[in-house]
Amino acid sequence: MKLSRAEFERLALEQLDALYRTARNLAGAGVADDLVQETLVRALRAYKTFDLKEFGIKPWLLRILYNLFVNRLEQERRAPRSLDEAGLSSIEARPQASPEALKYDRDSVDERLAKAVEGLAPEIRAVLLLWAVEDLSYKEIAQVLGIPIGTVMSRLHRARQVLGGELRGLAKELGIGRE
């Protein structure tokens, strides 16, 4: 179903929270605004080609956002990097964590989980976040990311394995859970 520009804009703006949440989770707060803004600009440029289907506008917007994120990662990967002398010396001077520093700290549990999620490969993290945070179905995630449903399922399985390992280690440190 084709939409008028006003209707398209209304539907797109209803998804701002989901777009910001996904962008922050994928790329961090510093880049989220740029990703969302560029997503909306590209969506408005292409609104005449948008056809409202069974899933609505959300997966379409999230796909634009994800493609922008992947393109940004690729550009950053190819960009030359330099370290000044201060940067090099700070790397050399960084102390190694002692076993005592890894002890349980109630305030850092959420931070440790967040770091584990951030440590996932971007394509795995994207599937996990679209499933867990945005509550998209496997089919919707496949549409957003442009991958087969089987790939969605395997990436979600991998994310669960990695995070499960992280949480098992944390549970063992805390002395809870099964051995």
C-alpha cells in the first residue's frame, strides 16, 4: 500500500525511539544521533518506493539503519590509524588485572554484561539486539538484515552461547548456579 508523504512521516517518526535504541546499542551513544538522522534522511528520499507490507515500516527503517552502521564500520576499518607517542606509552604502561580485581562487585555486573554484548561481533550483536531489545521475530530480523532465517537463528544461538559463557563465569565467581 502506497502512503502519502504526511502518513509516511508520521509512521517513520513513531519509530524514533526504536531507531535510537538500536543505534545506541549497535554503535554507541556518540554515533547514534548521526545514524538515526541519516536513516531518516534516506527514508524520506525513498518514501515513494516504500510499500507498506505486513511488517510495517519498522523493519524497513531498521534495515536502512543497519546498512548505514555496517558501511560506517567498513569505512572505519579501512581508514588509516595513527598513534601518537602518548598513546603508545599509555598502552605500554597499562597494568594487567590481578585476580583480586576480578572479584565480584555488585555495581559492575550490568557493566560486565554490557561489555560482553559489546564484545560480540557486530553481525551477531545486531541479531541479538533486534531480537531481545526490539522484540522482532526471526522473519523480521532476516528482512532487516537481509539474511536468511537460518542465519538469524545461528547468530542468535552463537550470541546465547557467548553470553552464557560470560554469565557462567560470573556465576561461578559469585558461587551461585550449578557447577
